[in-house]
Amino acid sequence: VDGGEKVFAGSGELLFPLYRLYRGRFDLPLYLDRLYGAFFYDAGRVLEGGDGQWRRGVGGEARIETVLGYKLPITFAIGYAGGLDEGGESGAYFRLLAAY
């Protein structure tokens, strides 16, 4: 893929609830809140200097929302994504998301 000066990209995501846990152990400052599933589609292309070809990818993930220290919401996500076009890569990943 050639580099360029600008990029045009978009993404769509379907997020759906799987289970409402809302559980903690004893008085520990950590509890599990909700479990979600998600499917997504990404597309983009390089403008001004790129090859002009669209690159597309799809994936899915499972997310669990937690609350740490009674106040800090943190989401853990594990998923798998893959490129749809020639030369596209696929792989599993882990993400940690925190609200600010």
C-alpha cells in the first residue's frame, strides 16, 4: 500500500447485549456489569498519493463492562478481525477501554 497525504475512512458497528451480570465478590472494589457482543465493518482508502483502492475489513468481539474501585468503569474486549481484500491480514486482539 502506498502512502498518501489524506485518508477517507468509515466504520459501522452492531452492538448487542448478551447478559446482565451485575455481580461482585464479597466487598472487593470490582464488579462485573454487562456482557456485550459486537460485529463491525471498516472501510477506507488513501487519497492524494495512494493507489485509490478501497481496503475493507470485518470482525467481531465480546466485551465485558466492569467497575473498578466502585467508580471507574472499564471495558475489556477480545475479538477477531480480518481484511477482506487481497493482502488483508487477520488476527485476534485484546482491548482495554476506560471512560474519561
